[in-house]
Amino acid sequence: MRFHRDAAGNVERFGVPTPVRKLTRKASLTDTEFQFVKEHTDRPIKITMPSPSMFLNCWTHGRSDLAYSTQEAFLDDLIAIMNDDAKALAAAGATYLQIDAPQYTYLGDPAVRPDVKDPATELRRFLANDRRVLEGVSGIVSGLHLCRGNYVPIERLALSTQCGFASVDEGNAITRDAQRAKLELVVRTAERVWGGIPAKPRRP
């Protein structure tokens, strides 16, 4: 169970998914999200995927370990599914694949992650799992999203509309008009900072 407090101070409680049996595929990013976007634009398409380690937040002791003997075994099945998705996205013509890893910036913050005793080792473990998602994937530009500022050259930066169009679905109700306004702002800012949106690169 997770909790969220809105701007008025009201507390909302909501459940999160938890693995209780072996993972199986029901759909893919190519036959839902990517296909929808491809039908509505001829611009380069970026697809985002959560870092595998984010799914460890879904692990529930006493329930998930009835399906998997260890968290690593759970991640092995999860990463295999994500790797298939990444390969399919590249083959379908996606230009960019972004892995969202907001949890990376928390590893060295004992106020947020008091359970992490060796942040460097934990970060290496997370990164190794992310690399497995991209194994054998070619013809696509990959990137990593973090949720805190980082002082790098502007040519290495990119704009996004926060985590989708709002922080979380249950915390930030947002209309279609507001979503469109966010996208328009991203475009205007990109034009001012980088001089425009690049054309879709040629695939090798």
C-alpha cells in the first residue's frame, strides 16, 4: 500500500502490483504504445521504459517469494521480457529508447534509502541490469533519465514532460488540453535552446 497527499492535504491510499506468480507476457510496447504513436506522427519516436530495479519496489516478502526464490530470479524473467521489447522497438523503427531510473539518485541519500549500506555496489548492480535490457539492441539511440539536476554539457541534455505528463496518475489529474500545452512548451523550448527539432536520423 502506498500513500499520496494532494495539495489540499487529503491522503489517498492505493495499492501497487506485486509478483505472485511467474511473469508471462500479455502485450508489448510495440503493439500498443509505439503503434499508436506511429499512426499519429511522422516524427522520431521516443519510448520510455522503467529501469528493472524500479520493480523491486513491487516485491512483497511472504508473497512474491512464493513465485520466485530470490529477487534476482524475478529480475531475470523481467529483464528477458524487457529485452525482447527493446529489440522489437528497434526493429519497428523507434528512434530513441529511454530507461527511467529515478531511484539511482536516492542510493546515496540515507534519509531516503537508510537500508543501502554500500551505494556504489548497489549502483553497479542496478546499472548492470539496465545494460541487460539493451543487450543485442541496435539501430536505436538509448538514454538514461534521472530525477535530479546534473551539471553536464547542454548538448547532452534533453527535454521531457516530467514522468509522462504528471508525476503520478493518482496524484496529478491532467486534461488533454494541459497535455497538449506541455508538449507545445517542450517544442518551443527546444527551438529556443537547440534551434529546432532534428529530423529523424537515417537508420543504418
